[in-house]
Amino acid sequence: MSQNLDVRHLPAPEPMVRILEAVATLFPGETLQVRHSRVPHLLYPRLQERGVAVETRELPDGEVLLSIRRPERPATS
């Protein structure tokens, strides 16, 4: 399952705030798809602190797509 979030037209620091709020709601295995107006360099350390993986794709029109995924739970024995 995935969630979608468009922060392209929000003034700083709203994109980071909204993304971090949405990340906090992700269950293991879920993905947050974000449309952003630029590469959010200051966001990456915050995502790493929260234990999520992020893939960044820059589009020809200058927009950025982020795919933020909370890892699956480790297998238990």
C-alpha cells in the first residue's frame, strides 16, 4: 500500500513538516510517494534517523519524485 503527497506549492518549511508527519504514519512495508518542487537535501538526514529508505527521481521539468519506504518488519523466529 502507498500514500501520495504533493508538496510542490507549499512554502518552506511546510514540505518537510508534512513529509515527516506522513512518514510517522507509515506501517512496515508501506511507501509514501511525494511530488516535490526540488531535491530536499535537508530532509534526507531526518528520514535516515527515522529508519526509512528513500529513492529520488528528478524529472525533466525540474520536479522531483520521492519514494519513501518503511522497511518490512524483520522475520521473527
